[in-house]
Amino acid sequence: MPRNINSDRIILVIVIVIILLIVPGIHPLSPIKIFGQIPFLPNQPSISHSFSSTDNQSNLKASNYPSKAPLSGIDGTVNTTPTNGRGGSNNNNSNNISSNDKVVILSFDDNRKGDFTYAKPILDKYGFKATFFIICNETTNKGSMNWQDIAAMQRDGMDIQSHTMNHRHLNHLSATALQYEIGGSKQCIDSHGYNVTSFAYPYNEGSNNATVVNEVAKYYDMGRSGNEPLMFLDCTGFKKHPQTDCRTYTPDGTLNFATKYTARSYCEDVQEIKDSFNNVAIYSDFVHVVNSQNNYNQGAEKINAVPLITFHNVGLETNNPYTTNVDLFDQLMKYLHDNGFKVLTFKQLGYDTNTNTFYLKDV
Ligand SMILES: [Zn+2]
């Protein structure tokens, strides 16, 4: 019996329709939508971010970061191989915040608007407080936190400190200008209702200059410069800068590298530039740095090495020097939270004038 041509056509059409339905990416109803979901790529521009405390976008992206980041070298000055099994661990136990033998001090420089808009909600989500170093004459720019923002920060337990009047290069100023930038900024910020005790050097400049450090010492209890992955609280661990303690001057009158006026911090933004804004590399290096303290600390009573991590702006964009992408920032904070890090402000860093060493309050 000859085949019916119309039946053949109908069967052919049905077969074509079935093929279109099952071959991925060809038809919008295809069960495998390769064009429907764009996988997270480290360097792709951030998709519009509507932040909320239940940020599913960030949670989805968490799986794209390594749970155990490789300990790639970032700086030859410290031996960062974990020795006790705590390094790099990610136990995903959000309740594990009692193991307070891992400490990070967080600070943000330059009072950027993104710190208020994007960083603070994330810090709040994880229950973290941080220090914000304020440039007193830069509170009216569009991209800056204003005094209202700064007041809201302090009301919620954030620590407000000084980062000069105008963010100038301190090594090249007259005595009067130096006094204005350093002493004047304490007076300026205090006049808005704060009690500033710490100072951060713009561009990390001036911390090896006795004239500048002496000016800082006139007005502040403590100062912060760069750029070391770990701050050794007894100041003896800096291999390129051997010291016996944190006293400001050695007996022969030489200014020490790390002192109460020049605590050494780690600039996350510099690392982001070194990592060419590759989020996976940045995450890996961050994990590496925060765990590098494990080699020097034995339990909560014997903490001697702490990363003082400095950020600047936090925003939606990527590939922008001195702006940390908000989703990446969330992941970095999530890592600290999930791995039981105790996050402190600069105000919780104390100094013992008898032993000339730093210590941690509230740990
Ligand atoms: Zn700055």
C-alpha cells in the first residue's frame, strides 16, 4: 500500500518540532536553556544589583568561589602555609562565631558614598563593625559620605576616625599645612560630635618621616599606615624591619617601622589591582591573607598577628581601582562570617605603654 504523502508531511513536521524542543538553545522552550542563564564570570560587569538582606543573587554566586582557596603566594614577607588545619577551612557553619582566635580589623578610607550605600548593609547582615577614616573637607561631594551618613554609621556602632582634612601628600607640606591636615582634621571631625583617637596616612605617605609621625603623635593615640598583610601586635614579625617592640624610636633615635603611630595595614584595593580584578583570584588571596595569621597565633589568648584590612569604595562596578564590587565584598565578608572570624574596629586595638606592644580589646 502506497504511503500517504500528507501523513508523511505531518510526521516530518512533528519530528522537526520535537528536535527544536530538545536541542538546547535553539528554542526558548528548550529544557536546557544555555542562553537563559548567564554563568557568573569573574570579570563580567556586575549585573544590576538590588541589594537586600536576603540577597539571593550573592548566594547563588557563592558556589562559583572555591570553598578551599589555593594558598597562592601574595607576598614573600610572611610564611603563610597553614600548620594546624584551620587555614582555608570553610565549614559553612554560620553559628561558628565563638572561635575568636581568628581576628580581622576592617577599615574603610576616604568616606566614599558606596561605603554607606553598599558596604554597611553587608556589614550589618553579618553583624560586623568597621572603622571609617574620614577626610573632613570631603563630605559634600556627590561620591562622598556626608555628615548625616557618618552619623548613621556611628549610631550603628561603626568607628569614626581621621584621614586628614584634604588627603594631601604629607611629606611635602609646610609645618602649618601639616598641622592643619593632621591636628586640624581631629578638631574638624570632633566638632561634629566625635572623639577621634586614630589617624590614617593618605597614600600611606609620611609614616617613615619623623616630622610627620611626631605631628600625628601630638593629636592621636594611634596611627595606621601600610602595607603589610599582617600586623604583628608586638611589632617583631616584620622580616624586612627587625624590631624588639613597637616603641616609636630605637635607643639611637631611629624611627621604627611599626609603632603605635604606624600600625601596618593591608590594602585590599592594591591586591585587587595586582589580581587584575579577577574575582576568583581576589577571593583566593583574601582567604590566604586572613588565614596567614594561623602560623603566629595560638588560641585566643595568644594572638600576635592580625590582618588590618583596608578597603576604599564599595560599588556596583568592577575593574575600577579602589572600588570593590559589592557582590565580591559580600563574598569576602561571608567568608569571614562563615569561618568564625572575629571582626573588630580600629578602636578595639589597644596599646600597652609598659610593654610597648599592641593588644586587642574585647577578645
Ligand atoms: Zn585615602
